[in-house]
Amino acid sequence: MPVLRTRLSVNGTTHPYDGDPEQPLLWVLRDALALTGTKYGCGIGACGACTVHVDGQAQRSCVVPVKAVVGRRVVTIEALAASRDSLHPVQQAWLELDVPQCGWCQAGQMMAVATLLRDKPRPTDEEIDGALRGNLCRCGTYARIRAAVHRAAEIAAAAPAAARSAG
């Protein structure tokens, strides 16, 4: 089995990686880097629980081999906010509207929404539904999720530019 010896940029920190180049990024994040906010859901990229940002784009980390992110910038839910002392507008809206129940899908939902709001600061319901298509919520909190996206857009519009970063 070939071994990949490289360095990965995750949440603004460079980490050594010596392992299987085909290892899904999800397991490197969770097992090697102890970044457990990114959840395992289905393992086939269908549910969205494992969504992270790779060079600013939402990606399903369970189907992205680690070799595909070498030289790229990976951001997980742990670093979505501009600093450890603040929340990203999406995180703030999720808390304000009490979106999570079991919480399993929430990190993936928030990562997808952060990308949506960066590209479309005032999304319509249809754009929200399109951006979250394939992000499944076991508890069915879709109405609260949509409301939280609209609230996050309001928060982001009122915030300084630094607070609107979307990894």
C-alpha cells in the first residue's frame, strides 16, 4: 500500500500526514486531528453531516480522499468563526433559533449555509433549499434550519466584514 507523506492545512494550522492517500478526509480530521465536530453520517456523501470547506467550497469529507486536499485549505466547523471568542453568523443564528435537536447534522448544515451566504448574502427559500439539498436532518428541523439561514443573513449583513468569513 502506498504511503502519502505530506502536510495538510486544516483550520489555519499545518499538520503532518503519513498514511494512506485514499483515506477519506473525514477520518483524518476525526481520528488523526481530533476534530470531532465533523460527523460521520452515511459514508457515501449523501447526507451532508461530514461537510467541511476545501478552499472555501463545501465538500463532503467522507468521499474526499486525503490526497485531494494536499496543498489546499481545509476548514471545519471548529474554525468557522473568525476567532475563538466569537461565533460565525450561522452559528449564532442556529443558537438563537434553537435549531439543533440531536445535533448530528448541524455542523454539516452550517458549513453548507456559510458557503451559501458568502455567495448569496440574501438567499431566497428556493436558494436555501437548493444549497441544502442532500443535507439530511434526522430530526426534521428543516423549518427551523431555513429560518436560521434567514436570521444568519440578517446577522451577517449587520456584522463587520471579518465576522462574515466562511472558511
